[in-house]
Amino acid sequence: MQEPIVQVIDLHKRFGLLEVLRGVTLQVAAREVVCLIGRSGSGKSTLLRCINFLEEPDAGAITVAGMTIPAGERTRENRRHIIALRQQAGMVFQSFNLFPHKTVLENLIEAPLVVKKMNRVDAVAIAEDLLTKVGLAEKRNVYPSKLSGGQQQRVAIARALAMQPQVMLFDEPTSALDPELTGEVLEVMRTLARDGTTMIVVTHEMGFAREVADRVIFMDQGVFVEEGPPSQCLENPRDERTQRFIERIL
């Protein structure tokens, strides 16, 4: 049996007295699309940020692409491991976080050049291919301020993909967008799913989750309450908390 690309073991995270993650365990297989759903404050985004070590978990361990990092170690070697892990886990946020003083192309090639020490010709070739993939090839020399929100988010997705990660993490990537711009971002994500990209997606877009997810996980108060295929979790949930959430959001 193939090793999972992402493995989270007994993860705990506190913010002061508030325990946001309470012993979460998760395995994600290569090419799998997992959608995390639940109310605001249920721990979904914190879990995603812990996988990428943007938040330091208090207990547990995280493995991405065969690299395991236990919580709480603050050694220099551990910091190197976190930098290496982040190269394998691309992250797309609610806000686009593009460099405003750099063109679209420059935004895409920055990390491959600086972090991976990639040859500039190779970095540009990868970036141009990705811009074509997200439908923005003609915007390569444009600055972010000249783009719509949907276009900026598509650039942010391409920028994360430029590092050629093993898994893509999406933290409510459409929540900052007007409804008419949401569709273009979701279509890029559908294409990634069809191409076999491993994805963990925090989302309130139930139609997207129903169509694209291999597995849906409902979180509440820092634990997994229910998980299964969309046909079960979204259309025939077993847990009363999931049922109430789905009734309210659909």
C-alpha cells in the first residue's frame, strides 16, 4: 500500500486557554482531494496552517511527502526541515498576498529562484506554462493592481504551483471574492483535481465539494465529527451536528 502524501497524527493546538485542535489525525493519499467544512472557528484553517507549520502545533506530528516533523522541536535542524516541508506543501490563502511591486511573471519565479536556486530560464518556462494553465498568459508583464480579485487569486495558485509541491493547501480561496469571480478560481481548482493534484481545501463552496472532493470532513470544536464521500457527508450525513450545518448552509 502506498504511503500517504500527508499524515497528521494526534495534533493539538492551543491559543491561550482555547484548544483549537484536539487530537486531530488525518491521512491524505496521493491524488486525493479532501474538503474540510464546518463553522467558522471549528479549527479548519488552523489545521491547514499547522500542516504547513505557519502555526506551530503544541503536540503531535506532521508528515508531508515522507518528511516527518514532530511538534515542539525548536532546533536549527528542525527549522531546515520546516523550510523543506513547505516546499512540498503549496499554500493559497483567502487574501492573495502577491508582491505588488513585481509583475505577474516575477511573482511566479521569485521563490523558485531564491528558495530552490532554479535556473532563471527553467523558472520562467515553468511560470509561463502555469500562467497558460490558469488562463493568464497574456498578463505575464502586468502588475497585481491591474488585475481583478479572481485574476489575482489565479496568479496566487500558479505561484504556489511554481514550486512544484506534492500537495496544495487551499484556505477558503474564494471567500474574499465577489460571486461572479468565484467561478473562475473554482474552475482552475477543478482542472487541478482532474490533473491529479493532491489537495486539501477549506471551503464553504458545497457545490465544489460535492463535485470535486474524494472525501469531505466536517469539523466542529477542533475534532473530526464526520468524514466520507460527498454523497454521504453532504447528502446523507449521519451525525446530528453535520445535519444541522448542512441544512443551514445549503
